[in-house]
Amino acid sequence: MLALSERINLRTNAETKSLLVRAASCRGLSLSNFLLEAAQKMAEEILKGQEQILLSQRDWERFVLILDDDAPPNTKLQKAMDKYKASQA
């Protein structure tokens, strides 16, 4: 297990804190561990949605064909690549 060395502070109202404490207690966790676990799971789900693309079989087959195509990029794609390169400089 990694050593916990970073700190996160947050404020809430009494009603929300009570709800979180009760939920943490049901899970047998401290409030800090409960919040960390919940936040980490949500962060992973959000990032998974940003980093993963789900395709139908038809779209996957089209995607593979496009990847294998040796045609030079069209003007729109070339502009997009140039814009991306400029943003990385």
C-alpha cells in the first residue's frame, strides 16, 4: 500500500457530513477512507469514459479499414493535425 502523504481539505454542511459519516460507518470505514474510496472510484469512472471508446462491430471494422488506408490526410485532417502540433509546442 502506498504511503499517504498528500492532504485534501474540504468543507460541507452538518447534514451532508452526517450522511457521509453514517455511510462510512455502514462500510466499516473512517470518514476519510470512505471519501477517498468514493472519490477515487468516481474519478476512475470519469476518466474511463474519457479514455475509452466503445464501437459497434460495424464501426470497428470501418475504423480498422481507415487505419490501414495509405491515402494522405485530407485538408481538414491536416489542419487538425497542425492545430494539435501547435498546441503541444
